[in-house]
Amino acid sequence: MKQTSPSRSVLGRLPGEVLAPGTVGYAEAAATLFAAGTPDLVVRPRDAAGVAAAVRHATAAGLAVTVRSGGHSMAGLSTHTDGMVIDLRNLHDVQVLDRARRRVRIGAGATWGSVAAALAWYGLGLTAGDTREVGVGGLTLGGGIGWLVRRHGLAIDSLTAVDLVTADGEPLHADAEQHGDLFWALRGGGGNFGVVTSFEFTAQPVTTVHFGTIAYRSADLTRLMAGWRELTQASDENLTTILNLMPGVPGPSTATLQCCHAGADPDAAAAALRPFRALAPVSADTVRAMPYADVLEACPALPPGARMEMRNALVPALDDAMTRAIADLHADGAAIGLRGLGGAVARVAPDATAYAHRDAEALVVAGAMLPPGTPPRLAAAPLARWSAVADQARGAYVNFLGTATDADVASVYPPATYRRLAGVKRRYDPGNVFRRTHNIRPERG
């Protein structure tokens, strides 16, 4: 049952900006890129103390807490239909703590575009989201796949410490020495264990990269996928690529390769990309040297009333059976993105973090843009054959979930990882207060 709106006296006692239904700004605060929520309360704390006060109020009032960083959850999980949303947008500082050791502290409400711009002054960078507006908090807690992933690993592979507020409203510092079990869970387990207020990373030396798109003229998409796989397996680890297959609307499908070579040497970048340029006849090539911060582009807004259906899978091998399944899905009208993994990601032990699928060869993402009023029968058609891909997959990437059912969550984590996460959830959030990225159900007994 929907709870009644908080009284004005309650709103006045909470620090920071507080918005309830009917107040100016509430509708914008309750909405995210992919969802329009109706929470009982949206709180925008100014600091960690304000976060703690909001959590204590939520716990006392029996309000479940949803946390918003950048608001880019594809499943709409950065808002909710009830409870309290804690919006971290004011916790956005980027500090270089030790330039020689490359230690940086970043507020959980910062966006990756602002982080990249701030760190660029120091010749530093981190594996980040694909667009400027993606939040540091959500991407990091889910693992963090980005344009430097093959060279420098996931965002969590550079993470050294986390400050958060627990379910009882107390501040806590977690790293490899303190609360090590919690630190393990925070690296890939999503926002289930508290409200993170800041992260500490060891940033990487990153200045100029070679980035852009190569467009192919090719009708044989199956052969293109097979060639891309072979080249990715053998490629320079500085190079991360995404092969995009877009359905024609109307007309033939298009194939493009997005590329990021994490190095300033133009000869090295040209050598790494040369075999990819020979995969098929090239119709356009925009790859050029640029500052790493410029790689992150603005996220396009969805047309009014439109929605995006999204699925993803981490696959152990892009073999013939998987390639056929992807080709069939694309033939039904799904847009496909194949992101190469391996490299630095695969050199971390699968049980070292809650992101366990270290041996995945690629991330397969399938999506369909649905215009306003699309009938259910037509809405399901582009992704109707997704199960043929999912059945061959190793798991899924939590940050790209399009829905968050129990089955979806089960697809993300191997059973042993899930059991361990559930134990951490039981210890740090026994009342199940937090429900941000997805809900790891606490073990009972």
C-alpha cells in the first residue's frame, strides 16, 4: 500500500533538499532516464552526515531506500514507486589525494564525464561509463565496464576503499584490511549493502587515446562477427572494441566498430587497428587521437513516450552456435552490441570480487527501441529469440539489466557468489532496507 506523504515538519528536520509529492521539483527528482517514479520522499543530502540522517529517518519510518547516483539504470532501478530515494548528486567532489601514487577520492554522486575532465589535468583516468552522465556510484558497484577495460580492467579493479552509510545510519570505511567481506561484495554486488558516499581509486596514467568508429559495407554479418572475435582474441590489450549491428529502418543493416586504443602512439594504434580495418570494405573511418575525457559522449535522450527493451549476456565464447543465435536475433529487428573483454579483466581471480565472470570473452547486448503505444505482441518480437543467446551464456552484467526479476538476478551471479553476497547482505542490512541495483535476498536460518 502506498504510504502517505511525509508531513512538513518531517521534511524540515531532514538536512539537504527534501522533496515530496506535490512539491516543486518533485516530478523531475522522481524521474530517471528510463523510468518515472513515485517515491514517498526524495532526499538530496549535501554530505555524508546528511546521508546518515536520511537513512536513520527511513529506517525509523519503515521506508525502503533506493539510491540514485546518475539515474541511468536501464531497468529503472534508480527510482521507485514508494519509500525514500536518496539522490547523491550533491556528493560529486573529485580529489587527487596523492598525485605520485595516483590516489583519488570521488564522490558517489559524481558523473564519469566530470571525473574524466577533472583527472585529465593530472594525466590520469579510470575505466568509466560510455557516456558523460553515467554515475560513478552505480557503474562502480556493478563492476564497471568501459573503454579502458582490456588495458586497465574494470572500474572495481582500481578501487582501493569505500566510505558508506550502513542500514543503521552509521558511517563505515571498507577496504582490503577493514570489513574485507563488505569490500569484496561492493566490487560487483550492486547497491545492496549501504549508501556509498565516496570511493578511493588508484587512477591510471591516461592522456591521449585513439577513438572513433569504423563503418563497414558488409552483408555477411555472421562472417563479420567471426572475424571480429578472432581479431579480438589476438589483439593488443590497449584496444577495446564494440561491434555494433543495427537493423535498417528501413533498409539494410549497418555494421560499425567503435574503437578505443589506450595509447598516444599513432603508429601503435594504427598497427592494432589495421586488421580490423581489413575485416570488410570500409565506408567511413573517424578514428583519431583525442584526450581521453573527450571519449565520453553525451547520452541521447529517449523520444517522448518511447522505451528501450534491453538484454545482456556475458559469453564464454563467440562460437558458431552463439553467432547463429545472435544473427537470428538481429534478423528479428534487435540492435546488437558485441563488446570485447579479456585482457586485464581476465587476470583477476573469479572469486577476488563479486564480479565473477572474469573468463567471459564478450558482452552481448541486445536492444529494441519501442515507439509510444507499441502493442505487447509487437514489443516482444525483436527479442523473442533472446533465450537462444542466454542459454549459452556464462552470466549477465548487472549494470545492463533491462529488468530485475529474481531470474534476472540469478543470471548475474554464480550460485557460490550469490550465497556469499547473501551472507554479507544479512550482516550489513538485516532489515533489507536497501533496494538499489537489485535485491540480494538475505539467507535465513
